[in-house]
Amino acid sequence: MDAVATILAGGVDAYLWPQSREQRPKFFLSLHPNGSMLRNTLQRLQPLFSPQRIAIATTAALSSLLQRHLPDFPPEQLIVEPIARNTAPCLALAALWWEVRCSPETILLLFPADHAIAHLGEFHQSLELAVRVARQTRRPIVIGLAPQRPETRFGYIQVEEHPEARLARQGVLRVRAFAEKPDHETAQRFLESGDFLWNSGILILPHATVWDLLQRYLPEYHALFAPLRARAPQGLATADIERIYRQLRPLSLERGLLEAAAPEMLALRCSFDWSDVGTWDEVYRRSLKDPRGNVLQGDVIAIDIGNCYVSALGGRPLALVGVSDLIVVDAEQALLICPRGSSERVAELVRYLRRKKMRQLL
């Protein structure tokens, strides 16, 4: 298929501290036995895209670490942001990078680097269908999943039936609105209403449509990137990109672009297994458990414990006696202990560390 893939690997996630740090973001973690999240994301795409059709967008601060982590990945396929500015600027830079490598008719796909996906046959079929629909309709498409529970950590997409029967039969829906990370009561209402999907963060759109969307909804971005587009065939100077990035306000794709463009977007309802693996509770939920409901990693001595997640990867044994429903994560220089069901509050802890300027723990 005439499509290219960009993996977004530039952000730092606070929720999986202490294993996830500023110099080791979440997508570098191997939370399950089959390798890091970034490596899994890349491997999922390789059956559909040739090596020259896959790029990884990262930051200058992480590019050396990424190349050590993926030594076989071609360094010329890295899209390097000078500084982190969230995902909306990354879309513009990725579109600019692909400008001289593909035609305007090429379909651009964006993938978060740190999500977990199973049922790969369904996943690949969904992407192939989304690419066909994007080409036919010339509209951006977001991949959505039917919500299974009132999850407060995921974004949601409100959808309605597509009036064209042919598209509706394939699971294509019109987007009404995007909603970011609701509280539990709102998430329950979304679940009961039946017209909301979880937002996977996977975006599919014709390459030329990127610039149309930016011109209409983020004109300041479009104006800053326009001179670079004119010079793109002669090559992109790092200094020029850095100058532009320092003028950009940080924005996520959802808040910066997709919310405004919602009325002209489509969603594809999919059924493959997906999670953003955004908290230690979610890591526990997705992990294989022993007969007592425990997930034990590393050198763990467990006596009479139940329904615990214990990760002893900090180089020392951990001993637990007579406890239940705990999350215990040992990593270099830090140990996290919290009740299961409260791991969202890890982000509060990270904010506290930043306020106290405890850089050695970040």
C-alpha cells in the first residue's frame, strides 16, 4: 500500500516511575517478556511497511539512546526534534520530513511508541482498511476501540453513524467530538451511552491533508513551517528546525488539532486488543498472574501475599510477608510502594520531585 509510518517516540511519561525516567522513557521499558514497547511497536509495523517506509520521531536528547536500543534501525530514518514540544509539532515535522520522500497522495500513519496491541491479524487488517478509506475520502481517520470499562486514563471519541452505507458496513463512523481523560462518573456515562470509543492515538491521513489542517486550525504552525517546506528539496538544516521549534507552543495533537477538526474526521471502530499501558495498575491488569493473583518479577521472596504486582529489577531482593493488593516497583535509586488502584497518583509524586528539584530521581 502507498503509505508510510511514523512512530512517535519523544515523550516522557510520569506514571510508570521509578522505572520510567527522563533518560529512559516508558517506550524503552520491557514490561512483559517479549521486549520493549518501542521494539514491539516497530515489529508490529514491519509486515506492512518496508524499512524505507518507517520512520521514528524522537528528540535530540533521546536519539543516541534510541540508536543504542535499536542498533539495526537505520539512523537516516530518524526524525529528530531539537526539543520536545508534544505531538502536534511532531506531526508537522514528520510531514515535512516525508515531503521529499513520498508523493502528496501517500497516506501518513502516526503510531504512539508506547502502546500494547494484541491480535495482530485484526490490527493489520484494520490499518489496511483505514488506508483505503483515507485515500477514498481524503479525510483523516482515527482508530477507535469499543470501551470495555469506565477507564479514566484513556481519551475518548464521540461518534455517529456514517450516512454512506458502504462505509458504515466497514465500521467507519463520523467523529462528533474528542474527550480527554474524563473522571470516573463521566467515563461511566460514556460507556453507557454507546456512542463513544477509546482513542487509540493512531492517526491515518493523506500527506497533503496535514498542511490543509494546519493552515485552517493551527495557522501559526503552518506559517512557521512554510519556509522550510520551500527549501525541503535542498535538505533540512538542523539550525532552521531548532529556530522554528523554539517559537512553537507545545500542543498535543488532540487538543491542538483534532478537537477543532473533529467534524471533518472519521473513526474506524476496531476490535483488536489495545492499551496505552499508562499506569502500574494497567501493567498489572495485562500481566500473567500466579494462582494467588500475583505478578512477581525478579528476585522476590513472597510469603502469604495476594493480588500484588512486585517488580524487583533494582538489583536487590524484595521480601513481602502477609500483604495484599500492593504495587511494589524497585528500580535504580528508588522504590515505589502504593495500593493497587492508586497508581495514577504516581504522577503527583513525580511533580513533587520536580518541585523539590530532586533531579537525581527523575
